[in-house]
Amino acid sequence: MSRFWSDVVKGLTPYVPGEQPKLANLVKLNTNENPYGPSPRALEAIRAATGESLKLYPDPNAEQLKAAIGKYHGIGAQNVFVGNGSDEVLAHIFLGLLKQSRPILFPDISYSFYPVYCGLYQVDFETIPLANDFSIRLGDYAKPNGGIIFPNPNAPTGCLVPLVEIERLLQSNPDSVVVIDEAYVDFGGESAISLTARYPNLLVVQTLSKSRSLAGLRVGFAVGHVDLIEALERVKNSFNSYPLDRLAIAGAVAAIEDREYFDKTCKAVIATREKLVGDLKALGFEVLPSAANFIFARHPQHDAQESALALRRRSIIVRHFKLPRIEQFLRITVGTDEQCDALVAALKEILGA
Ligand code: PMP
């Protein structure tokens, strides 16, 4: 710490992202990346965008990308905001829409970046405990609030809140913004984007990092009423007038347009997830119902942290959170069939099953 640091910086506990080890030949199942890689059409578009045109600034409004997202979701381009990964989109949301006089609400077990943004932007918050079965119970959010945010499916549990319950929440909260963080929705959830036309207080956030396998390109977006989008544009333009570079815009547009590759790879991840769930249950794991590209599982007889370390010694990395209520769980990203088979074989050995 230095005497030059501001009080805000002194009070920050920054988010620590999952490890990105440099070692080759790892079975990397720790940060919910997609094992199939980006659409070949997206890679081709990025290659084509690499050249002389890089001397020019990108489109500050990323209009081509907003139009592609709008077309895909059947909404207007004016209802779309884009940013450098959904993390940046979320940052703008905390400052532009969730910094209110009343505390905002989010689940006590959810994306650990939320309290970090609250610290950065001095947003008051209250956490609402998950139910005993680790689901988000929206009935518990019936109290005055400055906004509500949660991931759906939730992270790191993978549990899904049905759309009818979200609609009920919107109806009972007409005066506060409800943000649904749909980073994992394409692996079995139902997007709340269909509700945005009817609820001017709903903002839905998605990313190209997971279902479109472009975590390295850093593209995320939000969909909602133009008034909410305008708030985010104001924040963005006060921070960096170019949300995305030329390569990111080109790759993201092509990835959104390649529906066939998207459908094929999402289906493959879902099929592998279902097989992995069965295999882990056969080893005695309790597995929470997952609508995401990861599963959250605990073994009644084996310590999760020790299992994670034993897996690591076999070059397989999964995520373990040393947090109350979930320290006996492992979060395992759904990889290829081969990667998941290697994980199950290693666990068999570790558990002596
Ligand atoms: N929301 C949730 C719930 C996530 O798990 C993640 C990934 N860590 C993000 C948002 C951010 O994803 P990205 O910035 O890659 O779009």
C-alpha cells in the first residue's frame, strides 16, 4: 500500500480470475471455456480484418455487431450495448444503473465479481442466501431495493431460475432495474431477452466467451430498453469511446452469424455434460442440476480441496472455492468427451472406487 493510493483503492479486494497456467497438455476444466474453439468463420473474419485497416479507429458504435445481435435475437440494434467482455458491460451497469440510494440485492453464492464492482463504485448491497437446495428463490427478493442482479444459470452452481419466476419478479419490481447475467444461458436455459420488449426495467447480459468460444476476444453485450442502453453508452463514452477493436467486431459478427456451428457445439457440450453427470453420480458424487457448461458436485466421503489437488497432480485442473457452504464442492467445466473421461478415470483412482 502506498500513501498515494486513494481510499477507494485501499478498500478494494480485486477479483481473482481462475488460473490460466502456461503448461501444455493440461486437461483444463477450471474456467468454463468451450473446448471446441471458435467458429472457423469467425477465425477467417478475424484474419481478414488483420491488415492495413488496423491503422484506422474502429466504429465507435460497433453498429455492425449490434445489428447482428439484434437480428439474431429479434430486437432492434438500438436495444443493444456491447463491451469488452461481459465483465466490462457489468462494470458499466453497476456504475450507470445499480448505484442507487437503496442497496442492490444479489445471491450470497453467485458471480464473485458483483461485490468487487460494488467496492469499486461504492454501491451498497445486500446478499440473499440461496435455498437449501442451492437454488435462487426469487420470493426472497421481495423487499425495497435499488436493483437486483443474478446469473441465470447461476455461477458457480449451474442452477436455473425458470422464466415465469423472472417475469413475476419483474412485475413486483417495476421501479428497480433487474439484471439477468446470462453468461451460460445457451447450454440449456431460456433467455429473458424475450421479456425485454415488455419490461423497461429488465436488462439481460450475455457473452461470446462461453457458447461461442471467444473468451480470448473479449466481447459481451446487454439487451434492454433504450433508456437503459443510453445510460450504459453514457458511461462507456466517459471512459473509452471505442468499446471493441476491429478484430473483435469482425470475429463477433461472424460468430453470431454462424448459427450452425453454434448449435452443433452447444449440443455437443450438453451431451457431454449429461454423460459426465451420470459418471460422477456413479462414483457417489452429489451433482447439482446444471443448465450450464460446468457442473457443481460434492462427494459425501471425500474432501473437495484434496480431490482438486490430487487431480492437479495428474495434470487435470478444476475449480475449488474456499467459501462457506460450498467448500465441499468442485466446479468442473464440461470439456470434450475425452477430457471428461480422463477426469472420471482420475477421480476413480483418487477415490479408490
Ligand atoms: N458472468 C458470469 C456469471 C461469469 O461466470 C463470467 C465469466 N467469468 C462473466 C460474467 C464474464 O465473462 P466475460 O467477461 O468473459 O464475458
